[in-house]
Amino acid sequence: MNAEGTAPSPAFIRIHGLEKRFGTRRALADVDLVVERPEIVGIIGPGGAGKTTLLRALVGLLEIRASEATVLGHDLRGDVTGLKAATGYVPQAFSLHRALSVEENLRFTGRLHRLPESDFRSRAQELLSITGLEPFRGRPSGALSGGMKQKLAIACALLPSPRLLVLDEPTAGVDVVARAEIWALLERDKHRAAIVTSTSYLDEAAACDRLVYLQDGRVKADGTPAALSAATPLAPYRVWGDDPRATARAARGLPYVAAARASGRFVRIEVARALSPSPLTLQRALATLPGAMLAEPLPPDLESTLLALSRGLTPATRGGSSGGARAPGPAWQ
Amino acid sequence: MSDAPFIIRTRGLTKRFGDFTAVDDLAIEVARGSIFAFLGANGSGKSTTIRMLIGLLRPTAGAIEVAGIDVIRHPRRVRDHIGYMGQHVSLYQGLTLRENVEFYAGLYGLSAADLARRWSELRERFSLGRVEADRAEDLPVGIRQRAGLALTSLHEPRVLFLDEPTAGVDVHDRALFWEWIHERAAAGVTVFVTTHYMEEVDYCDWVAFIDAGRLIANDEPEAIRRRYSSGYRIDLALPPAARERVSTRLGPAGVKVETTPHGVRLTVPGLDPELLERLRACVLEEAEGSVHVARTEMTEIFRTLLAEARR
């Protein structure tokens, strides 16, 4: 990837050939990740793909091997004390002091980072008001709801205005309203900091500037959500009817159907573009499945994209055969 | 054993912690063999309710019946009939997954033969064979959730309580979780489930929304959609000559039809089978190409509900 920048400034993240082993198990292999400008990078992939391991490596918590591994100018293979001071990290498990109040947790974080009192006050006040935690500043953090705990954890991570913010599933188990607030908090900082976050929510993945898809410890795709979706070899259809579960079962038997998922009123069917009949024929074929009445093509989205990636399907190519020269854009490996 | 249509019932269920009312006069009924979504914002009282339903927490007031058992009077007796998965899957650290499975099988009094049969089925179904020898604390969240879901069914319970089973689970596994939940329901198991993925509400037969411990909506997902949104908007692409014909065909029966530059647009409160049948006929006979259906998604409906409840 070429930086479309001006003067060379140190990249936020420059990692090549990263490998992490736990005993004999290789959790990450041959990972390349370069982040050169402030942006939100989503780390996505199936459970056990290595997402948490990668995020922990980025903040200097793991001993790793790599041909190159610098984060904010610090080499991950050397002394990472300075890196830890310059990075905000929100791990998966709530790790603030439960007995301390919201305000005390912020103050504790401020002291760790040696923020001058006046800076601390203005920054803490700002974060309390945008997170909506102001009315709860005296409440012990252990007594906060799940959504508020996460907002506090992120506020603490943002307090010293880090250049890099690393978050591990910050919104797992968080309700829709709090999720939108957390996301707004990230959006607010994305112009000055690089934000690397894992998520299982498709709407959040779609809101990232860039997605890195991990599977079996390797980066299988890296690109903008739009580019990844456009390259997917699957086309989603929604089939409405009176017995979606029967429709889904029948659909799974069709040679060009990669997956079918029944919802209350419809079935979402992923069709392999390269194998499918013409759109009109396909629409009719799907509408005449058992329990089906109306078939509707949907625009390609991340659900299809992630399914294709998890199955190792390569992008649709005109003329059938894959391989050969690839258009620039998302890298499918 | 009772064959009442409702396998879970509460009346006036209330829980106070000091002067804070976590659950307030809750009355719900869950039909046998149904999938019941129990939703609310963080801190609204969902987990407190579940903990009372399964006999882990004694209510301040009210009545609970689960599988014919008075849970308040016999909190332990209900546990043989239910499977429970908490927000934080409880696997013992330091033990391998397999050792955890054996531990739970012991708690449920499963024979070695039953354990072998059940676990080999579940292990296969949830692809857990590869991590069976891993210690619980080394399992990534997504896999821990898979193991947690599998463990709820070791003793083949009649009611499953799943508290955010899909939190932190990737999209592919979520689809597998739901496929499995649907199969359990088809086999007669009742599933009581919470989630923050609002699209999952449409996978359920019934949905109860709570806020500040009080019920704010309680109905089938489609009925809630009908009440809190303008319903469905269907765009049919049609050649000019066909627009008039289709309008008259679809016009009656409470369907609002407008012509658009590309065809016709219908606005309807719900997509019932009769309407779908007529649409299908139109599409087969008239439409050249696309159908597009738009509806208000549950995320939006949840926001509306919350805003109304908190006004």
C-alpha cells in the first residue's frame, strides 16, 4: 500500500511477517498490518481467528516474532514501556477498579499518565459529558450497567488523548443506544488517532474505514468495507413466504446456494454468482421453493462477504476461471 | 406434569435492591415450544429477571411458575428441567473443556453412556473436538460461547434460558446458533433468550421489551412492527402498460398503491400470505425485473419504544 501522504511521518503501525506462538500452537502467522493515517480499522473474523492476540500484540503485551514490528515508532520486539504510555487499550473483560467511582477511575488513569491537573479536569469533564456518565460520576464502576462500564473503559483509554486506541469487542453485550454513543465517541477521535477495534456487529464493521479479516491466524482480506463487499462472489437474496424454515431447507439443496438462513418472515439466501442461472430465472426458481412466494435481490453486503471469506471463496471472475491478474483494491489471499 | 400452554408464567414479579426497583410488577407468559425474546437496554432488569426465573435469586414479590414448578417455593427443583447460559459462560478455569463437560454431566447426574452419546453429538454439532483438551481460560470468546450453548443441552432440558448467547460471536456462528435454537424449538423445547442484535428479534416467535424493570411491549415481532412503524413498502418494477392493471389487482384489501417512475409502490401494514400470493402472481405474470421490500428494522423500533417509555 502506498501512502498518499506528503512528508514522511512515522506510521502508526508497520508490521510485517508477525508470528505468535503459544507453545506449539501458532496463533498468528505472517501477519502484515500497516496503518499510516488516522482511521478506524476493524479486525474481524471467526472466533479463534487470532483477533484478540493481534490486538494484544499491538499494545506490546506479547512477545512476538516479525520481520518488522513498529507501533508509534516503538519496536514491539524491544522495550515497549513508552508504547504503553502512548496507547489506549480496552480489553475484552472489564478491567477497571470496581470499587472506585467513575470519577476516581478517571483520576487514577490521569495519574498513571501524569496528566497535569488542569488538563485532567478539562479532559475528564469533556469525556464525562459526551459519554453521558456525568450524572453517575460518583457511582462505583462495579455498579454500572454493561453499556456504561464500556463507556467508562473507553473514556479512560481516551483520557490521555492517545495516538493509538486499541479496543477488543468494546460493544459486545452493549445495547443499541449505548452502542451508537460508543461509536460516536470513536468517530470523534478518528481524525487524530488510529483506532483498531474488533467487532462482531456487521453495522459497526460497515462503519469502519477499513477492515482486516483474520482466519486461522492469517490475514485473508484487507480493504474498505465497500471494496470487500463489491468483490464478494456471493449475491444475497431475500425470499418472503409463509414457511421460511422449509424454504431454507429446500434452498440448501440447490447447487448454487451457499447458505440459507431463516428469519421470521423471510429466508436470506446466499447465491454463488458464478454458478447461478440468469437473474430472472433465479428469482423465479427461488420464489417457487417450498413455502416461498416472493424473491427479492439484495445489494451485496458484509454478511455475504464474511460468509464468502469464511468459506475461502474467491471473488467472482468473469469467464469463470479464477487467478491471473487481479484488480487493485481488496487483497484476497 | 402440567400440559398448560404456557411453560413459564410470572405474576407481579418484583425485585428491589434497597430502594432501587430492578424488576417491577412483571407479568409474562411463554408458550411451550416457542422462542421468546426478552429485550431491554443494559441495566433494564433482564438478567435479574432470568436469575429469578431459574431460582437463583429470590423475588421481593410476585409468583413464578416454570415447567409446572413453583420456583419461589422450590428453587432447586426447577434446575433439572432447564438449561441456562449466563452472560459470562461459566466454565471452570484450570480445567479443560472436556473436564468441564464431565463436571457438568456429574452435576446433572448423567450416566457415562448418556454423557458419551450426548457429548459426541454436541461436540460434532458445535465443532468443539479441536479444543476439547484446551483449558477454559484459553478459549477465545466465540468458542467459549459455542461451548456454553452446547453445555446447556447436555441433560436435554425442556426449557433453555440463554442470556445473550450470541454476544461477541461472529456472524457465521450466530447463524449456526439460531439454526440450532430453531431445531430445539421444533423438537418442543422452549427457548427464553436475550440479545442485543436486534435483527435476531425477527427469528423469535414472541418478544417482550422491558425498560426500568417494566414491560413496555409484549407481542409477536410482526405485531410490534405493525404498531410502531409504517409497515412494509414494496416497489415493483413494471412496464408502463402493466401499472394500471397491477394497481387494480392489488388495490383492494387495504393496500395503498401509488405509481412511481419505474412501476408501482405498495404500502401495507404487514406481509401476510394472501398479499404475498397476489404479489407472486403479479410478479410471475407482469414484472420484468425487480421487487424491493423495505420495512422498519427492529433497531429503529426499539429506539422508538425506549423513547416513548422514557418520555
